Amino acid sequence: MKILIVDEIGFIRQSLNQKLSRHNFDTVSAESGEEALAILKTDFSVDAVLTSLFLPSMNAIDLYKAASKIERFNDEGIIPPLNFFLMVTREHGTSSPRMKEMTRDALAIGFKDLLIKPIDTELLVNKLRGSVRSSEPPPEIEEREPVIAASTSKESETRQSTQRIDGLAVMQNSLHALKKEMCESIDILLEEVNRKVSK
């Protein structure tokens, strides 16, 4: 698994690179959003992006939106979307309502998770490996033998269409619920961090 680390502070990039390398991750790093985008446009082996909220000339949300427009292909076809993880400091996470809003926006548009600096190595490794498992396509469903009777075939297609629609509705509701739960979780997390900082 290959990770792109994006942070303007060289020490943080070097530290994360060493930590991840010890757990058999391949890494590449960038100090700005522009440099990160240049890497993503040419290196399609990157699986996940670990980025700070604030970067020179753009923020993590801008980077995510720009990266999502990059068409990624290999010999097998289209490559699954990148998994983005957001890194924030305790100060950024609790300094103002605007910071909290940006964090919630990042999770809402598609960031996998939030990590508070200094980042716990074991937690980071587990989240990165978990993102790979969650991105794997579901197993293929064996094709059923065609139904001989035309009427039975149409009824079967109708039932399948209905089941697909119902399934999509359930999935949509689940996504809305998950989004709400993530926003609530980040609020709780930021409040907890704020209490620790206040002490």
C-alpha cells in the first residue's frame, strides 16, 4: 500500500514516512497541494492521501476536490478513488467555529477519517489498512440460468429491479445517517480535545 503524505513541515513528513515504512508501507511526500496533485497525476500507485488541513496556497478540501477530478487508470482499467485522511492539530481543531466547520465539511465530502497530531502510529496503521479492506469490490455474484418462460423472466426482472431500488434507498438512508453520525462524532472529539487543552 502506498501513502502520499502532504504537509508543509518537513519534520512531520519525515516522521510519518519513518513510522509507516516500519510497517511496510510505501510512501511519497509533498509539501504543498500543488506538489501533491502533480504526484497524483503521474503516480497511479498511490492508494491513500494523508494531508494536513492547511497547506500553502490551498487547504485539504481544495486538494481533495482537485484530486477527485484526476482520471486514474492502470492495465486493469479504472483505479478505485483515493482514500483521504485529514490531519489537524489540537489548536486548529478547537480554535474557532470556522475550524470545526472545515473539519466537518472535509468528512462530509468524503474524507475517511480525522487524525489529531501528534498521530498515534498504531491507530494510523489500523485506519490505513482498514481503508483498503473497505475499498475492495464485493465478490462477484454468479449468474443464474436464464428462465425459459418469458412471463416468468419479466416477473423476475421486475422483482430484481424493485429489490435494487429498495437496496439503493436503504443505502442512501444509511449514508445520510452515517454522515450525521460522523459530524456528531467530530463535534464530540473536538470538545474532548478542547477540554484537555484547557486543563
